[in-house]
Amino acid sequence: MMTFKFARPLAWLLLAFIIFVTVSPIGERPNTVTMVDVDRAVAYLLLGFAFALAYPKQWKMVAMLLIVGAFAIEYLQYFSPTRHPRLHDAGIKAMGAALGLLAGWVINRWRETKAPNALPFAER
């Protein structure tokens, strides 16, 4: 299955941006008009979606790494004096990543069925 050619660079850029925003001093965090939990969930949803499209055959490994990574990146806030890691925040991020991965997985499955000579799901 071909990947979307923009998905890999986008996924890695999103991850770099998320790490920067998560561990940088609180004053450098971008201001948004939504609630902070919505920001977290949407950022990780987009991240999960991009990685699912970028690595469709490795979706299980990507899922594990992104969900565990959400907790690990949150933990990195211990090294920033102006930040405060919370289990709740990591959970929101992990849930967003899981939803993004699920959406990407659904699109990948749909693309497989639309591919020439694709077998229906039951025959694989």
C-alpha cells in the first residue's frame, strides 16, 4: 500500500512541535481560543492520524509508541521548572493519539478496498 507522500514529514514535524510545546517554558506555549484539554487532544489526534497514514503496515507499533510516548513526553516536563506534568494530561494526549490512529487505520483499510485487485476483508 502506498502512503500519502506528505504524511511522513508531517508526522515527524508534528511530533517535534508537540515535544517543543510540551517541554518549553510555559511562556512559550502557543495561546489558543480553546480549552487546554481540547488543544492536547486535537494535537495528538492529528499526530496519530499522520503517523497512521505514514506507516500503515506498522500501525500496531506506531500505536504503542505514540500512546507510551504521550506519557513519556508529559514526564519530560519534570525537567522544566515552569511546567507541571499530570497523569490527566498524559491520558488526554494518549486518547487523542488513539483516536487519530483509529481514524487513520479506517482510511487505510478503506484505501485497501479501493485498490485495484484488492480482496474483500473477509478473504484476506
